[in-house]
Amino acid sequence: MSPLRPKLRPLSALDAGRPLHWGRARVLLALRTFATVVVVTVLLWTWADLERESYENVTVAVKVVAPPGGDLRVVSPAEPVSVRVHLVGSRDRLNNFIHYLHDQAAAGQQDVYEVQAGADWKPEADYSINVPDALRQWDQLRGLNPSDADPQTIPVKVDRWIQIDAKVELATSDSAAVRDVTIVPERVKVRVPSSRRAALGPSPVIRTQEVKLDGYTPGQEIRNRMVPLANNINGAPALTADANEVSVSFRMGSRTEAKDFTANVEILASPELTERMAREGLMLERQDGSPLGEWHLTLRVRGSREAIQHAATDPAAIRAFVRITDSDFLQTATFPAKPVTVVLPAGLELESPISPTVSFRFVPQHPAGPPLPPPPVTSRPGM
């Protein structure tokens, strides 16, 4: 026998006006099930969107640095290079990196990715960094693929540091006002770029950082003042290898002042060269095209007030001249610069220009052209 089941009563006319009642638990269960399905669906759609491969074009900074522990020096590029890079990856990872860049910018900072030059690179060779390959090693871009970049490569020039021995010189705001200068040590070991060594000459001099003399009075003695060394020698970078500062002692003298003087540049040549100019018909042509008698230089001279006043009252006290040599007679399309020698009275020093020059060349005198024929004479009819 089959188990007894309750018979369902068919709806009657009495039921037509009554609402159909569900159990409260069944309604809540149905709603909860529906909400769960919706949430899961949205999460799946969001996850799929975040994991979908996308791309962004962003700007990052790349700096080429020397490997640690060696003597390699990166000459160029000296500053970080801005690179426009095409990044490919999930939307979630791209958004995280873009937010990271925005946070850095909001904090007034820039995250610079440093790429090391090769330890075996040579100064005379040309090298370059492939930007996408280098960025693939950046931890901040983990999970992203730099597929393209502008610029695609960064040219790199390197140099080597070499060690030299340099004399130390005291630099002050008024070098002519100090007396009896003593520096300990007098010489230091300095590292300079090998490519700049020849330009430093046989006796390199490294100066101290400038000592201001405003607080000192004439006759005052300064003993064992520690002064840092400068970070360059005549514009070439310099790294101290032993002492970063030196001990200086000096006596304060009288204050000096500066004054501008106008000096006429004299041309000096040996009798043999003067005879050659006459024999070959050579004439000196100046770059500025002005007459020789108006070849002036403005010289800023510093010294004691007495020495300045003496030079101001004696027109011949300051002389400037340029020497003519055989090499000046070589024919050239340019105007080579020649050094000007400045002779100053005792107690004065040249403040600027540091290395005055003038530019000229020798050219053959242009022969005069043939005389112009007289204008034709025409006769009028009837004459």
C-alpha cells in the first residue's frame, strides 16, 4: 500500500479574494539565495575585468649609474632621463602602478629607476641601454610588460676616475687681502676623470671652498681654521681621496677694491716676422672688423686703494699685448683666438676676464682693381 498523502484542495470561489500566503522563512531564503547569486555574478564580472589584459602609457625616470666598488664614472646622461613607456598587463596591476606614481607626485617626489652601467665598459667605446629590457627588471613593474618606450635606447658615455697629487690653495672673498697663508696639508690626493687629466696641466691645484672675510679686521690672525676642499679643479670634477678639509692659517691685511680699466692691445712681433709681413704683403684682419688703433679690452682689476688710484692716474701702468708667431700666418677661414698677456703694477691682480683673448688672422692684401673706364660721350644731333 502506498503511504497516505494529503489531498490538495482545489481553489474554490472563496479563495479568489484571499492573498496567497508563503511561509516567512521560505521568502527570506529565496531572497538570500537571489542576493548571493547577484553578488557572486558581480564579483566574477569585476574579477574578469581586472584580470583582462590592458595597457597604459606612462612616464617614468631612468638614471644610469656606475656599478659600486669600481672606478667607472658615467659621463652622460648625467641626469635622469624621462621615458614614455607602453605597459601591458592586468587592469588591476596597471591601476596599482598608476596610483603609485600619483602618490609619488603628490608627495613632491619622483621614483627614479637606476640602471647600472657595465663594470667592463671602456671610456673610448659607445654604449646604450635598452629601456624596455632594463624596465623589466624593476620591482615596481613586476607583473607588467614594458613592450615599447620612447626613447627606446639611452646612449651612455663613461669615463674612469684616476688619482693625482694636487697642491692646495686658499680661496677667499678677497684674495689680495690675506697675508702669510699656511695650509696643512699642502698637497692632497684627488680623483679626477681620466679624460680631463691633460687639461689640468703638470701641476694641478685644488682650491678650498671660499672663505668669507667680512668678519675679520686688518691685522687679525686666523689660526688652524678647518676649511672644506672644493669639488672641482678648473671645472673638472674632483673627489678627495684622503682629506676632505684642510687646516688654514693667515693674517688679515687691508681690504681691496675692484675697478674696470680699458687697455689698448698692442701687437708684438719680431723683426723677422715684421719683414715677412711686408715681403708677402700680409695684413692682419680682425674678427670684429674694427681698426687696430681701437682694439681695446675691458679689464677688471683688484688691489689696494692706493694701487688702484696709482693705476688710474698713470695710463701706461696697465699694459696688454699679443705676440705674433709663425703659426699665425697659416691661411684659415676662421679667426683663431690668441691669448692676451696683461701686465699689472705691484699690488694689483686681474679679476676678469680670467684668460683674455683676441681673435684675428693674416690675409694677403687685396690688390686694387683696374681703373674704371670713363663714361661714354654721346653727341647730340646738330652739334
